[in-house]
Amino acid sequence: MVRAVRPDIGAGGLVSAIEVIERGGILLQRPCASFEDAVGALVDLLIENGSVASALRDRAVRAVCDREEMASTAIVEIGVSVPHARLDGVAGVVAALAATPSALYYAMTGVPISIMVLVFSAPELVGEHLNTLAGVSLLLQSAAVRRALQHAGDSAAAVRILRGGNGRAA
């Protein structure tokens, strides 16, 4: 069963990017051979955690890779990428994070990307999709948070880092 993660737009505000990532999963200390391999690993994690149906795997990877070919989501100056796509069959907004002290993959020769947050949403959730991307961006602005994530011992530690990174949930 695919778990729906729908942002709460009530008095409490939007469900935080941290909670969306926590539900989707965190992959640590696993370098990948390429951008596509990193996307595939995070899609597999989303499938494993019930956030994406296994039948969507190939379509999800292709959607992100195709979108990345149009415009890169890598922020090479800080070694982060936030690839994303709106995809039929996804319930709500889902995300997963990967981090490694070395390169998760290389955006280009000699340009390591060590943190990736992969975001998918249902096509009709344009605002929620953009709000999640903005929340992820805020989380990863801090160099101290990025360094700590790269060296986190497990996913629970990574969540603690994200929750304490800017003093509030994004």
C-alpha cells in the first residue's frame, strides 16, 4: 500500500520538509556511480518505505532524469542537488535524502554532489510541491547542517540534524 503524504494546510501550517523526508527515508554513506544510480537508489528507498508504488519505479527514475536533462537541480557550489518531478500515481508529496562524506555522484568532472533530496508529488499538487522544494532549500542552506548530514551515523541522527539545523521545522 502506498502511503499518502498530504501537506496539512490548516492552522499548523504545511507539513515540514523534514517530516516528508523522514517518511520517505534517508540513505547514508552510499556513493553511487552516476546521477541516475543515485535517483534509482532513492526511488528504491521510497518504494521500500511504502511512499511510491513499485510499479512506478522505472517511470519515476526516467521522469527525474528527463527533467534533469532540461535543467540541472545541482547546486554545485555547495554539493547539493534537489531533483524532483510531478508524477501520476504518486499520492501527495514524498521525498528521500541521500548523503555521503564523499561524492554521492559527480555533477561533472571534479564536481562532487554529496547530498541529494529527491522529491515527487502528484501532478495536481503544484503549490505543495513548490513548498516542499522551498523547505528542502531552507534546510540545506546551512554549511554546518550539510557537513553533519554527510557524517551522520544513521537515519535517526540525520533527522535530529535536520530538526536542529535551523532551530525549527521547515
